[in-house]
Amino acid sequence: MAYEVTLIPGDGIGPEVIRAAVRVLEATGLEFEWHRFDAVGAAGVEECGSPLPEAVIDSIRSNRVALKGPISTPVGKGFRSVNVTLRRRLDLFANVRVCRTLPSVRSRFDNVDLIIFRENTEGLYSGIENYDARLEIADSIARITRRGSERIIRFALEYARRHGRRRMTLVHKANVLKLSTGMFLEVGRDLAGLYPEITFDDRIIDNMAMQLVLAPEKWDCIVTTNLFGDILSDLAAGLVGGLGVVPGANIGEDIAVFEAVHGSAPDIAGRGLANPTAVIRSGVMMLRWLGESEVADRVERSVEELFQQGEHLTRDVGGTCSTTEFADRVADRVAV
């Protein structure tokens, strides 16, 4: 049986790192039927009049899974983020960022193994904004619902249970935002009682940020709201070497989009300099979501063994390999 997967290469270095990930995934021996869409983002606007053509949404809904490269978003003008639109249209309420130390990657910390669960559709990113031109006052509303809080916290606790994680820390600002993140905290405390095998605690966002840069190895799983999760997930990526090596996923009730969380880096596009590790590891997350845990373990081990040896890596992490050469090395190991 072939897995049908919507493939969105993106722009900049996106097509290169996606090509590398496809090379590795196909080397596993599993069969994939890729439904490829190149006209997304600026290319989509030019060819179809939309940064996210309806055909892409229809494909993801049909296949239930997508692998996506980075897509540039205009700053301060132009079309809205394709990522945000995908999450909204497909109700991908859970953003999952796995941040784990890789050997040979320069970092100030060792033995970091964090998972950040970020609510993906509500909070300050709800898009509820008003501007009073006369008074020159801008308002943004952080909308948090009990339903949204329950489903992300339950998702995080279920994920922790399935993967043998032992601690869940809920991050909030309930000392100031008493109604919104206060409700988020209340829901977390209520649900935690259903998972007695998982130690549950909470931290205020500013304290959590400090704790992560003091001793990140002490923490396990973190669940939080949209804005706080956006900040902490990038902070956590920085603890293990940056966005170039960290995978990501946006997951809904029965649909998931797996993606590299770094930018499109147009300045190095087409030069073979891009590190495909993040999107390959996102492919590992996709394999687990598809139920191919043993194959996922094989790919993950292959990546980690290469980093352990430290010889055949891309230039950003101290090696000399091109994007394609690194992918070939991983694929050769996966195929053994």
C-alpha cells in the first residue's frame, strides 16, 4: 500500500530540503504517492491568484497528511502567512515541537529532551484586531476558549502517555491574565487528575523562559497557549542548535501537516548549503503518525549516528556535505 501524502516544497531552500527528505523516506522501502503542489505562497499568488489555492486544502483533507517546506511571508504587507491559514482552515490545533540534543551540534547545553505543545488556533493570534484611526489606538484580543484549552491539554497528556513521558508543565500568565490563561490553568489542573502517571505542574511564562536557559535538561513536556508556545518553541530550538535541526508538526483531529520550522533562506537557495535535518526529522514524526514506528526509529537512528560520527554533515554544523550528499548518507543507512 502506498501512502498518499500532499507535498508542499515551498520556496527558497524549501524544494532542496524537501527533495532530501523525500530521498530518505523513499529509501525506507515504504511506498509513497506524492501529491505535489509548487504554486503556494508568492508562486500561488502569481499563478492562481491565491497564496494557498483551494486545491492544496482539498488534497490535504483527502490525504489527511502533508509534508511541507518553508514558505516566505511578506513582512508588514502582502498576503497572510500560509502556515496560519493552513492551521485555521484545517483546524490543526496542536503544534508539536520536539527539541532534543544532537551529538556534534554546538550548544551550551547537553542532554536536552523537550517537547513543546502549543495551542495553534486561538490566543493572541486569533486575528481579532481593531484600529481606531482617530485616537490611533490598536487593540488585539487574545481569545481563549474552554474547548480549545481542553483539547490541546488533553492532546499533550495523551501524547506524553503514549510516548512514556513523565512530566507535564503548563505555562501561563494567570497572575495577570486571570480570566484567559487563568481558565487555561484551571482546565489543565482538572485534566491532569486523569493521568496519575504523569507529574503535572505549572510555571508563569517569564519564569519558565528563565528556567529553560538556566537548566533546560530538567524539563520534559510543556503545554501552553499560542503566543507563549510560539516564543518558547523557538527558544527551546535554540537550546539544541537552532531551527535547522528541529522538527515540527501541526496536528488536528484526523489531519496532520509536518514541516521544517525554519525560514526559507532565499540567500542560500539553490547552492546546496541548506541543512535538511529539520525536515527529515519532521518526516520521522510523520512516519510515527502514520503508524510506522519501527521505520521512524530506523530513520531517527540513522540521523543521530551521522551526527555522532560528525564527519558527513552540512556546513552549518561543521561538515562539508551538500544538502544532497547529507541526504544520501542518511538514505544509505536507512536502506541497510
